[in-house]
Amino acid sequence: AVPGEKPSPSSSCLKHHQAILKYLDDITPAMCIMAAVLRIINPSQFFQCFQLPQRITASVPVNYRREMLDLLEFWASPFHCMQVIVNRETLNHRDTRGWAFGYDLLATFGRYSNGVLDLPSIGLSCAYNPGTITGLMGKVLIHGVKPVNGERFCFAQFVRPGVFLRAFPDMKEPQPPHLLDIDIRANTVDFEWDRFQGTPRTFTFTPMSVNHEL
């Protein structure tokens, strides 16, 4: 966020408001799965992120408040930014505007082969096949995706620290996660949050099944 500027929905969310609400409703299961992954690999970031929509709803001045509240009603992710990347090679880069030790999440889908996620700063190249979800510290690690054979799209979810600072001026960045922070809890993760019109939303994730209730 620009210093002194109120948080606002993106221009595409404002221009195509009703279509975006329908889209968010359609992708709720995918967003819930990605939320469950973050809940496992970095619980502190998960709960820290979910404080933001609650604070925006309650007290933070924003532009286009009615449209913002509409979006939050359907927003099923702890992240407040999402980008959809379609059929694009991603050159090696770092995401300089995020948290240093917070995870970004990438989920890749489609009908393609030969998917590879490169992490040259640590000397790794990982299989990046359809259905893969990757937690990545994008500000620290150089990463990129080579061209694939077929059709590919990717959900990238991330945060912008400036938006958090508008809501929580004293908030500190997430600390580097430790292996002991990973929260499997007997291979099941349960979490619940409020849909902002008061309807409970619950989600259960296990390695073999996913159930969500809206």
C-alpha cells in the first residue's frame, strides 16, 4: 500500500464486481485447500493473516467499503492478494514486496507435462505437475517456472505488508518457521472462521480427503 493511502479492492474487482464474486464462490474449495496447507506449514502466519479481514470489517478506513465487504464475504483465503497466471513462463526472480519470512503459496493446475519449478539459489529443480501446491518464501528464494507442454494456470497467493501496517501499525513480520512449528495434529487440521455476514464456515483437511462446509 502507498503510505497514507487507504486500502482498496483492485481495479479488476471493481470493474467486474459481480463476476468476481461469482468467481470467488466457484474457487472456494481450492482456496480452502491452500488455506489448510498454510495452517499446517506456518500456523502463526495463518492466524496472523486472518486477523486482517476482521480488522478491515470492524474499523480500518478503506475505499469502496461496500465492494470490499462484498469481496470479504466470499474471500476464503488467509492471503489478501491473489494472481492468476495462465500459460506463462516465469523467469527467475524474487518477490521483493512481500514478507521476508512469510510463505507465498503457488497452486498449479491444467493439462500439461514437463512442469518444473526452479529454485537456483538453493540448487533445486522440483517437479511442478498439475495439482502441486508449493509454499515458498518468495522474497528470499529466487524462483521461476520453465515453459510446459500443454495448458497451465497457477493461483499465486501472497501478502503486501503495507496493507497489514494500515490495520496493525505495531505488527511485526512473521518469524522464520521452524520444523517444530509444523502442525499435523494426528494428520488432521480443523479450522473455522466467520463468513463476514455471520455464517460459520468450517473446513477439515486430511491427507486423503477434503471436506468443506459453507
